[in-house]
Amino acid sequence: MAIRAILWDVDGTLLDFLAAEKAAVQRLFGEFGLGPCTDGMVARYSAINDAYWKRLERGEIPKQEVLLGRFRDFFSELGIDPGLSEPFNARYQLALGDTVVYRDDSLTIVKALRGKVKQYVVSNGTVVAQTKKLERSHLGEWMDGVFLSEQLGAEKPSMAFFDQVFAALPDLDKEDMLIVGDSLTSDMKGGLAAGIPTCWYNPFHHPRPADMAIDYEIEDLHQVLELL
């Protein structure tokens, strides 16, 4: 297999999403006058958020319900007016891009791959949040294209998402691509269903599912260089 293109996930792969999430939520609690937001509270929000995204990936709810429902549930548990969900989310989308923490020196890796393979972003993140992240991290400057589910009208892992990626890249065959991501339910499941070679980024050493024929498993993004 000769890899000619890498499809990169962003949150949790190229960038440390949990660091950005924590900084954004805690800062906005201050901005909205909601008092301190402890690490435990952030962890609870993160769990609620993750559950909502999993429902989105299964096609159970639309993205707008993810964006507002997570804060509505979180605020309700804390006794905060759930009516703040919409304005809080609007600020949150922008605040997510204010904290840039690279995973495994990802910017240097992406730079090193420029000219060797084509590189594309494939993300379920919102346009507002991802555009700011890619600009502030400078990762966007080194990409050959960006595919965001909000613009495509379909989410990973659906074939409706990947079919549009394939249509936009007619010079590449599926076997020429490698999707690299941390999510089993969106990146790996989507890549496997779409017939793309898969590379699971697993820095926290989660158990590998026996029912998923993942092609590669790595714990450090530098290992991607060894696969080419």
C-alpha cells in the first residue's frame, strides 16, 4: 500500500481537545458570572458532551441538539438557568480556538509531511470552532483541504460524509488514503465502512476492539511517518 493522502482528525488527534475544552468552559463561567468551575465540574461536562457526540455519530440527533443539549443538561444539574445554553455555546465555539495545545508536536509532523503526501482535515467540529483552531494553530496553512461535516451536511462516520470527500478528490483511490484519528466511533468506524485504510491514534492505550479490523494502531503521531 502506497499512502498518497492522509485524512486527519483534529480534536484529540492533532490538537489536545480536552485542554481547550477545560480552558474555554472555565473562562466562560467567569465571563457569565457563574462562579468557579472546578476540574470535577469540567469532567462532568466533558462526559455529557461525549455522550451527545456519540448520539450524533449514530444519527440519533442533529448537531444543533448536541451544541445546546449538552449545556442545557450540564446547567440543569448545577442549578444554572438552562436558558443560558444558547449564548454560552455561541461564545464557547470561539473560545475553543483560544487554547492551542499540540498533540505530539503535530504541527512539526504536518510540516514534515508537506510535499510527501496530500493532507486533509476531516472533522465533525463546527465551522466556527475549527476554522479558528486551524488558523491559530497554523495547521490549516499546511493542509491541502478541509472537510467539515457542518459544511458537508453529514457527519463522520456516515458514508454521506466520506462520499463527498471522495468526490472532491477524484485523483485519489480509497486505498491511497489513510485516516488518522482517535475516535473509534467516528474516525475508525467511518474509515472502515468507507474502505479507507485506518490508523487509530491511541495515546491512552484503550483496549482495541476485537470486532474492528483496524489497519494500524499508534500511540504517538510521529509513528505516522514510519507508515509512509
